[in-house]
Amino acid sequence: MGVEQIYKAVIEGNMPGVEAGVKQALEDKTPAETILKEGLIAPMDEVGRRFEAGEYYVPEMLIAARAMKAGIALLRPILAETGVEPVGKVIMGTVSGDLHDIGKNLVGLMLEGAGFLVVDVGTDVSPQAFVEAVKKEQPQLLGMSALLTTTMPNAGETVKALKEAGLKDSVKVMIGGAPVTQGFADQIGADGFAEDAARAVRQAKALLGLS
Ligand code: B1M
């Protein structure tokens, strides 16, 4: 079974098919990153296209996302195995009003793979909850994911709340998500932006002076 079957199983929302496909691909020594990018991330673009075209509705999108997450769960230990001291601490969360978590989880996973200690604060995280998490965890980096144009301004509200709490100078802020751009990041005063999970790792390292 190849990566194409995993791709197809994600689109069909076939969770057992995705799990079997990922296990088989790993046994066949397919690199975990190839499985992730070509088998699990790529089909979500197609799911998004079908949703936009009115061919898929929310339930189809949801079962595809669940199937994809089951595949990611199997890859997690492999992508994250570095066995070294964390290079930095990152808080990751999705902004207030937004329940999308696949991109956030992927970015977190890739950061873990690059040696960061990731504290995931979940989805629908209010500016105040981000502030509390920064106070408690004292990370070097705060990562926010935003997928909805309606709620992405809440990333800006979080930056404001960090400033008001006197915490903005102690933590770098990185944002990302499908509708987010470098221009938006600049506008809200975020320190960094990344288009995808691989670039997020590079950006995180650059922001912390690690590369
Ligand atoms: Co929703 N959804 N969704 N959805 N969904 C989108 C985002 C949408 C673009 C679909 C569309 O219309 N074409 C659209 C938003 C439109 C807009 O705002 N302009 C949309 C909508 C409208 C909605 C609802 C409102 C639908 C409804 O109920 N009527 C609703 C909102 C619920 C809510 O949040 N309050 C909703 C619900 C859902 C599901 C629950 C069904 C499901 C989410 C399941 C889950 O996450 N657990 C879902 C899904 C799956 C999608 C699409 C199809 C796929 C999103 C995804 O996971 N992509 C999406 C269409 C699309 O994006 N093509 C869509 C794969 C993921 C790997 O990519 O998250 O972009 P992404 O992350 C990337 C990069 O953006 C970047 O790296 C990641 C990896 O490369 N990145 C970062 C992300 N975060 C980063 C952080 C960083 C750096 C980089 O630094 C910290």
C-alpha cells in the first residue's frame, strides 16, 4: 500500500484505511515526512477544494480531518523522536472563536521534531487565556493558529493583551494559518509568520536566534 492509498483514504474519511496505510508505509520504510506531506496534508487541500466547490459539506470535511488525525497520531512518536534537551519552550494554541486544530497540531509536531518543548493550550483560546499560559509556562515563543477570517483579529487582541500585561518583551509571537499573511502579522505586531509547518520551524529558530 502506497502513499496514494493513504491520500485516498483521507479524502474518503476512511480512518481504518488511513491507519492501515500509514502502518504499512512505515513498514515499507517510507519516510515519515513523505507520509505526512503527501499522504496526510495534501489530501486536506483537496478536501478544502471540494468544500469550496460545494461537493463536500461539513460532515465530510470533519470525517476527513478525523481520519487525517488518526494518521498523524501514528506518526507522532517518529516525527518527535529526537531525545535531546529542548531547544526552547513554545506555547501553541488556536485563537478565540476558532476550533480548527489540524494545522496547529502539525506545526506543534514539527516543532517537537525540531527539539522544542511544546505546550498545547488547545483551540478557542481567549487572549486572556494566552496571557495566563505565558505567565505560567514562561515560554520563549507563543504560536497562534488562525483559520477563520472572522476570528483572526483575535490574534491581534492577544498581542495587545500581552502588551497590557507587560509580557510582550519576554516572548516572541508567531502566527500562521490559511488566511494569515506576513502583512497581517506585521499589522498586529507579531514577531513572525510562517506559511506552513516546515517554514514555521525555520521561523521559530530564527526568532529565537537558533539559526
Ligand atoms: Co473549516 N473552514 N470551518 N473546518 N476547514 C476552512 C478553514 C475554510 C477555508 C473552508 C472553506 O470555506 N474553503 C473556511 C474558512 C473561510 C474563511 O474564514 N475565510 C472554513 C469554515 C467556513 C468553517 C466553518 C465556519 C464551517 C461551518 O460550520 N459552516 C466551521 C468553523 C468552526 C469554528 O472553528 N468555529 C468549520 C469547521 C471545520 C471542521 C470542524 C469541519 C474541520 C476542522 C477539524 C479540526 O481542525 N479538528 C474543518 C476543516 C478540516 C477545514 C479545512 C477543509 C481544512 C483545514 C485544515 O485542517 N487544513 C479548511 C479548508 C482549507 O484550509 N483548505 C477549512 C490542513 C492544515 C494542515 O492546514 O490549518 O492551514 P492549515 O495549517 C497549515 C498552515 O496554515 C500553517 O501550517 C500548517 C501546516 O502546513 N499554519 C501555521 C497553521 N497554523 C500555523 C501556526 C504557525 C505557523 C504556521 O505559527 C504559530
